[in-house]
Amino acid sequence: MRRNSRRSERTEYQGEIIVQWDDPRGGARYATAKCVNIGESGVSLHMHQSIPTGIFVTFRIDRLKLAGRASIRHCAKRGAYFLIGLEFAGGLKYTETAPLSLA
């Protein structure tokens, strides 16, 4: 059985997230994805394309008024989509009562 190494609990959330990153050639890439869950220090999402682990992305979740930078912690193929884990960067934290944006 796999041990849960998350630093905080996650809450199911099914909203839209917009993600931007630079490809290896320096070109800007954008994608709209679907959130799976969110916690104080990160978010999981389903996306139709992969993003390399370790790189930083900029993201925005309009319904939660949450935006900032995050690092890609994992990216795994799951059927027709990729399950991607983002860890917030730069001191960004999310709580259900008081979201904080650092964009």
C-alpha cells in the first residue's frame, strides 16, 4: 500500500484550472485542465497533455480566486489523460475560507 506523503489534507474540487509553462525551446504553452482536488500546498489535475516534472508553471483557478506559481511534482498517464500534481511555490497557500493569490 502506498503511503500518503502529502503535507496537508486535500478537498475534492472539480473546477477549471488554466496552466501556462515554457516548452524546452522557450515557447509559451497554455492548457485548460480539470482540477481533481486541492489542498493548502497544492492541487491535482487532469490534463490531455503531459508537463515534465520539476518545471515551474503559472496557474489560475478563477472560481477560487487563486493564482500563482507551482512546480510539477508528478505527471502520470491515466487512460486518455495525465494526472498531474502541482505544489504551490513562493509561499502560496490555499484555505477554503481565505484563498491567497501571488500572481
